[in-house]
Amino acid sequence: MKKLPLGIQSFSKIVEGDYVYVDKTRHIYNLINGASYYFMSRPRRFGKSLLLDTIGEVFGGNRELFKGLWIYGSDYGFEKYPVIRLDMSRMSSKTPELLEESIQQYLKSYFLAEGFDVEEAYPSNVFVNLIMLLHKKYGQRVVVLIDEYDKPILDHINNPDIADANRQVVRGFYGILKSMDAHLQFTFITGVTKFTKTSIFSELNNLMDITMLDDYADICGIPVDSLKNEFGAYVEALSAHIRFKQYNNLFEKILAWYDGYSWDGESRVINPFSLINFFMHKKFEKFWYASGTPKFLVDIIRKKPESYVYIKNLNMTEYLLDSFDIRNIELEPLLFQTGYLTVNKVLENEDSPIYVLEIPNYEVRDALNLQIVASLTENGDMYVKRAQMEISDALASGDLHKVLDMLRGLFASIPYNLHVDLEAYYHSIFYAVMTILGFDMDVEVSVSKGRVDAVLELDKIVYVFEFKYCKSPADTEPADSKQLLFEVALDEAMAQIKARGYAAKFQGSGKTIYQAAFAFLGRDAIEMRTEAIN
């Protein structure tokens, strides 16, 4: 079997070391024969760096490296061009001044390697001179490949002032590329996020964005066919392993864990980092997630947990998916661009296609949910896992009082500064906690006479939830005042469930239906009333 290329971003090392390589050269051929300036965003550890390195080898004229791959048998001539490869993740970006100095030093290394004298100090001017000198020296236009273009910004997303200052630095730096068109053969810029063109690429407005194009949907990641063709021997070997004999179809289990990423709603690819780690470690784990979840992502959800409620079957246009503003970050495009949501399907529309988003696979769903609950409630992972199992057992047996006790404990551990005196907030927290614990709840479910706050449907039981919030009385007031508020809120919620026939659509299903009214009066002040319908 070929070796597994864990963490290897050098195409020549993969080929010469006899590592598995999923052929992307047909895509590269099409790019070269299409436009000249490209942009693409993909989540971290999805093969962007390897793709750029492979493009660099193609333009470097290293034909023999590609023997056996699609492009080798094509009509491509492998003409040699000078290549500038900029990896922005290697730049020091603690301050805009350090970022400028780091870029300058990075480019100077090219000058020294080519025997040029460095006369300019400002990074943009150094870049311009390098491109012009390389063109003159080799008599060929220059290829520019920029990896992780947004890293200097994302590293400081929780400090908007530094992030914005770094944005200004890279904006001016990237902007010179358009003026160098006569000296450039090909330009490809990749990153995680898609900042608006006015934010980063206002001057470089000739970029072709291939992020959502059908033709390049699987340019990064491992297509399902490649799992069979390139990694089939590994799947077969693991199928005989004692740890995996419990699975009737290991192939399908692997897909459930690591497949599901799509940018066109049709082509789906497997997370390469997780898949290779899975084969090497011989166990299902959250490899990609554990390799570094952006802290700012969890911070945003922690501050606005209600925003996590409506990501199930979320509909967005491409314009909204492209939105990323340093000072006004929206959760939905951020989740998509960083790989925590993916395109389930595309709905054609007269104005613009509608992208229906979902969480891609088990790895992402389980890991992200666990971390959010642990962060939101300031409890450890072990506590959350225990709560998950206990609530699951209680729901399966219809023991809502046990669920109530567990929820009180979880809510009580949420810091005071995260609470808001709004019914929608507590509804959202409840839904977020339940979803994060692994329960597939529906919110705002339409019925004939209104909308049910939430529905949870299990194999033998259906739960219909209605939530009410009343501002808690002052501590100095008698305890019976609080109890009276609870009774009024619970009466109102249960009356609403019955009057509007929220449970009617589930009757006749053969399942036991529980009508559950919840009243919230504060962090850990939660009461419930429930009735069963057989």
C-alpha cells in the first residue's frame, strides 16, 4: 500500500515518497486554460496548500513528477515559469508594523536566492520589483500563488483594531497585482474566509472566485470514489481489525463521520485530514476539529447562543455566504466558511440560487456541540457527556422530571452576564442545549392554528414543548410570589398547547405524546408541567 501523506504539503515529496495522492491535475489544467486571476476559500486543513504547491510544480515545468496523472497525458506543454509562493501563515502579524516587516523579509529571501539587490523597503514596492526582475531574468511572465491570505486578519478577529490595521496592510499589498498584469501569467489566492471585495480586494477586482463554482466543487478534499480507489486497501485492512468488526459496512461509517462537505449541493468530499488520521490511528475521533477550532467562533456563539438555534436547514444566498465584516461578524457565513456548515442542496431562484446549509457530518456535529455546551455552561467535557447520556435515557423513558433536574443544573452553571430577560433567549438556550447534547429538535413547527415552540420526535415518543418567561421577582419578595408567577406561566403555556392543537398532527402515529410546558424565571429557576397523550 502507498503511504499516507499526513501533514505533507509538498507535491514532489508525495510523489517521490510514494504517498497516496488524489489526482487534481485536471482541475489545474482547466484553471490554467481559463482565467488568469483566481480566488478560492476552503476550510483549514482541506488541501489548499498542497493544491498551490502542485500548481507551482506544474508551472515549474517539472513534467516527470506528474507521470501517471491526468495532466501528464494531456496536451499541456509544461513550459517553465518563475513562481512566487507566499504563505501568509508564516508572517508575524502581532502588529501591522511587524506584518509589513515580515512580508518584506519574506520577499527579500527571493531576492537573495535570485541574486537581485534589494533597494526598496516598503513591501508593495519590493513585491513589484521582484515580479518585474523575475520577468526580465527568465523572459517569462511570473506566477503568484498566495496561501492563507486572511491569516494576519483572522489571528486578531477578537481585536478588531489590529485586525483592521492588518487588513489595510494586506489590502495594499495584494492590490499591486492588478497593476502588474503585463508581468503576470497566473495568480491564485486562497484562504478560509471570503472578505468582501471592498474590504480586501477592491483594487484587485479581476479575481475569478471559484469557491462556489460547480466545476471546482471537489478541487479540494477526497471524493467518495477516491476513498474506494485510493484508500480501498486501507478500508479493507481495517475491516478485518477487531475494533471494526462490529460495523456491517465500515465504508458507510467512515462517510458518516468524515464525508458530507459540498460547495454545490451535488459533489461531496471527505475531510482529508480526518480520513488520513483515521487510517493512521485506527479509530474514529474528531481529528479535524481537535486540530484547532477558531476561538472567535466559539466566543460568538457563547455571546449569542440564540444564533445557533436556526442553523438547521438554513437558507442563504451566495451574497450572504460571502459576507464577512471584521466589525460585524455574522455567525452563519462564518460557520460555512470555516467548515462547520456545508451546502446540502441548491434551490434555483430567479434572482440568485438559494443554498440550503447543514452540518456536514458526525465529527463536526458532535465535537462542536460538545465544546459549545462546555463553554456556555463553563463545565468540563466529562460533565457535558454525562448530562448527554442521562438526558437521553430520561427522554427515552418519558421521565421529563429527570430532564428538568439536569436542565436546572446546566442552566445554573451559565454565568449571569450571559443571560437576557427575554422569552426567546431562554427558548433558544433550551434548544441549543438540547441540540448540542445530540437531540434532533425542530423549532417553530407550523401547525394548523399556530407554531409550536419546539418538537422532539423519538422512536416511540413525541415531545411538544411550549416556553414562557416571566421576569423573576426581587429576592426580597416572598417565595410564594415566584411560585404564583410559575403557575400563571405554566397555565398559559399548557392552555396554548391545547387550544391550538399543537399535538394533533402527531396523534395516530402510535407514539406516546408528551405536552410539556416550561416556565423560566431566571438562571436556575425553571418549572415544568407535563401531560401524556397515548
